[in-house]
Amino acid sequence: MTASSAVPVPSEKGAEVGRRIGVGLMYGLWKPRVLGVWRVPATGPVIYAVNHAHNIDGPMVMGVAPRPTHFLIKKEAFVGPLGRFLTGIGQLKVDRHSTDRAAIGQALGVLADGGVLGIFPEGTRGEGDFASLRAGLAYFAVRSGAPIVPVAVLGSTDRPGRLIKALPPLRSRVDVVFGDPFEAGDGSGRRTRKALDEATERIQKQLTAHLENARRLTGR
């Protein structure tokens, strides 16, 4: 438990176990090409802002990122054995349809402890183009002061697999491109609605630019 939160914060050990499982699965089933990983700060709080076009995007980032990651994941995924597994590897359950104070406290606790928080800023799986951002990313970035690292996952939706249609073809290439860290706030420390709206606008410009650059780099 951290001083900034009244709820237990997932341990980094659990997230490290998840990272190691992700390494084995992602590199065993597909052929990730990882670019810009050196841009991720080696220590201190970081927020990954990841585009979300396919269900493997989160596990792929967990497996190729240099540090263990705690993703905010919709509560609907936390069912039965899968739910216990996700909790065990340090992932955070969030109710997307309400102000989930427990999830907010846990996420801020991860950052207060110097950990890595993973967020899909579009809120749900879609085109993965950062066209529509929800306010959560700006709130966590401004409140914690943690830098945002944009992450583009490309190739996961190019074509369905022959054996399992819901997954990319086995041994196909998936590109993961990490961008330069940036600050979402304007340096004033303000957390007003106007400040968060302005931060969201800044974030969207940065993420869209990163995605365009990642597509140029990878030829996707």
C-alpha cells in the first residue's frame, strides 16, 4: 500500500512475472520488431499511451517493454481464472462506465511508487489511430507529473490468422514503436477542467504525430 492511495497497489514483482510471460508468448508466437525502446526512462514513473486496435496489443507491449507494466484493463476481462491471473500479474481492473475511485487510487499509487502505468487512451478497441481520446490519460499525467511515452503497435490487425481467426497469423511481424517521453501539463500544476482539456489536446497532437512517424518508420 502506498501513502498516496487507500487501496492496495499491485506489486512490481507481479508485473515482472507478467512481463516474463509476455516475452515468452509474444516472441514465441509472433515476430515483434521493437523500435525506440531506448527512449523509455530507465527509472521513475512513466505512462505508456498505447493505441488499441487488437486484443494482443496490451500483452505485446507487456512482453517487449523494458520495464514491468501495470495496464488499466476493463473489468469485463476479470472473469474467473483469467481475472485471477490478471490480478496476479499486477494488472488493474477499471470500470469504464463510472468514476472508479479504486482503480484511480491504484493507478496513482503505481506512479507514486515509480512504476509504469499502461493506458489505452482511446478507452476501447477501435481503429487504433488515437482519433478520440478520453480524459483519463490527461488526468493521470497532470496529477502525477509522470512523463507520457507514446507507443504505436502496428501490424496486429493486418490479416486474421488461419488457425485462430481472432489472432494475427502465427510468426507474422508486429511492430512496436516507442516515442520520446513528453510532459502533458503546461508546468503550472493546474488540475482544472480547462487545464485537463488543454492537456488532452496536447497529448492528442503528440500521439498522432508519433503514430504517423511510426508508420513511416515501419512502412505500415
